[in-house]
Amino acid sequence: LAGIPYDCLFIEDIHSENDLQKYDCLIFGQCKYVAEENYRSLVAGLEKYMEKGGNVILDGGLGFFDEDAKERDHTELDNLFNIIYEGFKGNSGFRLRIADNSHFITKQFENRKYVTQHLVNGLHIQQFQDQGDVLLVLTDEKKSYPFLSSKTSDKNRIVLVNDFSTWSGVPSFFRNRP
């Protein structure tokens, strides 16, 4: 609808033999479960893509579990994106607030203003190992966790969104208290 061309890829399409360089950005929305037979080729494909200057948006964890919901060691992907998983944080007392309005994504908002009602639940929090730019935070005014972060290097831009397509997305407005 926005006139932006895109392709919908499956995890199986991301491997080192596939030329992903034609994509300006790869977006992974809640891809926590990756079959064991596809995990190694996913890592190899993303390593090649990132080495050649690829950009990634991660909404939620990538490859945390296998097809049987068994947790795997996802250190390789975490290191590739320079991220760490902090765990499930927050509860229904938390809301999303502007942390930095100098970025084009948040420039129309005032710093420290809330952009959501209280969420229905906490969120799975990932963050950059060496910070990055935190644009939105999940906070209850006592504790804060990054919700939307961006990091740009010489080759890549990586954007982390924590559970947008689950607990904190548009439907959350219809589940929450007034």
C-alpha cells in the first residue's frame, strides 16, 4: 500500500548460496523458532549478508528455539548482531515512552512523552551489547528497558524492536485497561 516493493522470504531462503544483497533490509518478525536443519544455513547466509553491508530489523528473538521448542545456543546470531537477550521484563504497569526524538522515527514526538497505554504484559528484551541509540523505552518510571533501538556501523544498520508484533503492537490498545 505504501508503494515499497518487497519479497516475502522463508527462513529456508536465507543461506549463503542465495544472493541476499539485492535486499536493502531483511526484516525478521518473531522468528524465534527455526528448524535445526535450517539453523546453520541461516547463520551462514546472514554472516555473508552482513559482511557485504546488509541491514536488519529484528522484532523479537531470532532462532532461539528449534522446531521442538527446545532452546538452542544462539550466541552466533547474537554476536553477529552485537546483541544480548535480557529476558522477559515488565508487566501491565509498563508503557512505551520516547527516549530520544533526534531520530527520524521519533522526531515528531516530545522526549519523555508516552506513546502507548499500559501494556497487557512485559516484553522479551534484547539490546545492543554496547548500547546503540535507544529511541523508545519500556518503563514504569522506576525501571526502564530498551524497546526500539538502532545501531549504525560502517557497513550495517540494525534495528531492534522488542515484541512489537506480540504484546506491544497495535492490538495491545484494545486489550489494555483504560
